[in-house]
Amino acid sequence: MLEMNEKIPLPPPRVKIWRYMFIVLAWVFFAFIIVQVSLAGLGLFVNGEHWEMHRTLAQYFALLPVGMLVLSFLGKLPVHLRWICLGLYLMIVAQFLTVIYSSNLGILSALHPVIALFLFWESLLTVKHAHNVGGKKA
């Protein structure tokens, strides 16, 4: 236990940089999820041409959780954030699989929007947890 006059050591500057980069990627991923849901809504309720943008945009952001996972190691972030990043990536894989194999999955293809809900929730938690540990000790 720390004495009252002992100071908690600050993380090295490079660790703080990795942590801030993680926070930025977490926000970008969270914004991506919101944009993806919005594009799905536009494709469903406004104009079917938005489906193409919904489909292609996912390919550009699919590996963001992998980048976040790497940054979580470089930034010496808590283990639970690493597990969340891995979970985000696996959910993205599940999203692709529900689209690719939708004709074979039948009713299970309806998991696509349910997984999107979990992606939204977990990406929001990632942003929250990243801010909580962003400036703390290594």
C-alpha cells in the first residue's frame, strides 16, 4: 500500500502516446458503428443505394479492433480492454459471416442486427474504459 507522501509513477511518454492513439481509434470505431447503423437505416427506409455504402464501408474499418488490440499492449492497458478488442473483432467476423452465409443460415442471419447492437454497446464501453485508464499509471 502506498504511503500518503509517495507519488504514483507516471507512465513513460511513449506509453501515454500509445494510450491516446488507442482512445482515438476507439472513438473512430464507435463513430463507424453509428455511421454503419445509419447507412443501414437509410438503405432500408430511404434509398436502397445506401446498402452499397453500408457494405463497402465495413471492409475499411473491420481491422480497427486489431489495431486497438496492438495499441492496448503497447500502451500497457488493462487486460479487460484487450479482451474487449478481441471480442469486437470476433463480432465483426460474425457480421461478415452472417452476410456471406445468409442464404445458408436461415433465421440465424437475423443475428446481424443483434450483433450490431452488441458492437455498439461494446465500442461505447471501450471508449469509456479507455478514457478511464488513458492517463493513469502503467
